[in-house]
Amino acid sequence: MGALWIAHVTVTDAEAYGKYAELAGPAIAKHGGSFIARGGKFVQLEGKERPRNVVAKFPSVEAAVDCYNSPEYQEALSHARDASERELMVVETSE
């Protein structure tokens, strides 16, 4: 089954977060991920609103978690940690 990587983000340092985005995209692609939503219009119906929302599709939960734990993504994440407030989850799809 496939999986969705869902991130809700408030960027606090745009320059550092830009470096994260530059490195994260290739790391995600390397693990079979592709973006289906990056920013864009959204409507917050419940919970804490974050101005940036990202969804990537992966072939499996394992592929998404392997991506997160990969050296490439961890290098990208080192630029995001002090440059954003984020929540990230992986959800298995029913397809």
C-alpha cells in the first residue's frame, strides 16, 4: 500500500528553510516520493493552523520512513529544525 507524508509547517527563518527545501526534494525523490501538494490554498477546519502544508506520496510507509531516516533527508532536516515549527506524519493509503 502507498503512503502519504503530511507536513504542517510554520517557517521562522526563510533563508535556512530554503536550504532545507533545496535538499529535501531530491532526498524525497530518491526514496520514491513525489509531491502532490506544496503550500497553496488551504482551509483550516480544526486544530492549529500552519501556513505551509506539504503532502508527498510514497510507495509505502516503509519507504517514507526510510526517507526520513536517510542521511540525505537528515542533512536537509538539520536546516529546518531551528528554522521552523512543524508536524510531520506518514499515513498509509487505502489504495
